[in-house]
Amino acid sequence: WYFSVRDDDPQLYEETYGWMPPVWIALYFAAFNIGLGPIMWSILGDVLPTVIKTLGTTYMATFNWLLSLIATLTFGELAEYLGVSKTMWLFGGFSCFGAILCGAFVRDTKGKSLAQIQDEYSIDTSQGDT
């Protein structure tokens, strides 16, 4: 909505909504860092078995940062090709899709021991730690 207003009526944008970008960006960073940001790292500690935790966390963190790099590198080109408003909707759609996947596949581990979690995910831990 915000970028559509900016494109449709630049004068209204400057007079009424010019303060929004820095405020929303600061709010996003604050909310992300105390909310969804650290969740991935705590999930990794819960769901990976001890025998592959180090390697699995390394691969998952690398994949996370690779996707962040791809998003950063493609944003400018997408914004130029689609426009900023449609690009934001596209990225928002990917975020919603990711939330649906998390809701469907990430199980609640509150109050469970690591052994119970590994049993729930049917992880064979008989190989021992390496």
C-alpha cells in the first residue's frame, strides 16, 4: 500500500507518509530480533540429533545466509522490473509460504527432553556421539 501511494501521488507521500520508512524499518528490526529472528537457531538446537548437530547447523546456517544474499542481490532488479510495490508483495508471499511450511512441519517441543524430541522425529541415536 505504502509504495502504491508513493507512486500514485508523490506530493501526498512527501507531506503525509514521508516519516514511515525509517520508523517501519526500525520497528521491523526490533520486532524481528526479539521475535522470529532467534527462533531458527533455537529450533536447530532442539530438533537435530547430537551426532549431526554441528554439521547440520553449519549447513542450515549457510543455506539461511545464502537465501538472504539471493534476496539482497535480486531485490533491486525485481523492483526495477516489477516495481517496488509488487516486489514487496512477492517477498511477502514468500514469507507467508515459509510461515505455512513452518506451521505444517515444525513440531512443538515445549517441555520435552532431547530424547523425546528425537523419538518423535524417529531419529536413530544408537550410533553414539562423534
